[in-house]
Amino acid sequence: MSDILIRGMELPKNEPLRIVLNPNGQLFVDHGVTFTEYEAVELPEHGDLVDRSELQNTVMQVITKFPTDNIAAIQHLDLVNALLRDASVIVPADKEETE
């Protein structure tokens, strides 16, 4: 089974929407007289969606709690942080993150 992401579309607030999804990913929302176009993309196989920056913040909080003489632990956590930073992105962030 594949998951599909519809870029830029929000769930309807008050009533159902009629949509047409074409094999090329074009998605049209039918408003009766007019329509709105979106793009649907098939997501690759993936694990859970997590907030990478939130996880990195947690790792940094742990690093700051280590005594400064525990260099090995800090180096290991720095490595974890680097791995998180370089991990592949399955679903891009909604907004640009600042570092």
C-alpha cells in the first residue's frame, strides 16, 4: 500500500469535496463551475514521520546536561545529531526552518 501526499491542500472545513486524481498526479477539486488544481505525489516506503528539529533540540539538551569532562558521551551525541541532520527527507517541512 502506498501513501499519497496532496501538496498545498487542506482538509475541507464544512462540506465534502469532489476530487479527480489523474495517474500523472494532477488533482482537481470540483467546485461546480470552477476547479482548483493540486499536485498529488506517491510517497516512498517510509517509517514514522517525526519532527527532526525537535529531536535535535532534545539531543542538544542532553548534551548540555553532561559534565564537560565526559567528552566521549558528548562526541557520541554530536554524532547522533549529525546523523539526524543528514537523514533523508521523506516529507519536506511545511515551512523553511532556520538554523
